[in-house]
Amino acid sequence: MQPSSYDEKTWTVANAKAKLSEVIDRAQSVPQTITRNGKPSVVVVSAEEWQRKTTRKGTLAEFLMASPLRSAELDLERQRDEPRDLSL
């Protein structure tokens, strides 16, 4: 049995239930989308892919230090304007 008519990576809930083992097998190489009422509902991916996507790749400080904007000479001085009068 093929996945639903969308393509080989998309399954209806009913097809996914009936062929869960096949969904899991295929998800080892390509993410599998399960639809509900004709709309994408969930994606099944391998544990390896999930780990790769969710593993933190350094700290925020390391990210900011590696930014190409770090060496840019940006004027980051705060504006010293007076607050505006607003009628509420």
C-alpha cells in the first residue's frame, strides 16, 4: 500500500495507522507527513534527525561573538530624545 495520493512522504491518519511500521521505516531516510482532514498535522522523523535538529550548537554568547556584524562599526548609541506627550 502506498502512502496517500499526495506523494511518497505523505500519509493520511488512517493509512499511517494501518501501516505504522512502514511509516517508521520510511522516516529513517525521509521525513513522513501525516495529514488530518486533508491538512498536514505531524511529521515523523528518525530519532537521529530529531537529535540533529534539536541539539544546541553552542551558547548565545558564542553565536553573538561569531557574528559577522561584530566587526561592523555600528552606531549603537542610545537616543537621548525627550519622551513624546501622548494624550490617552
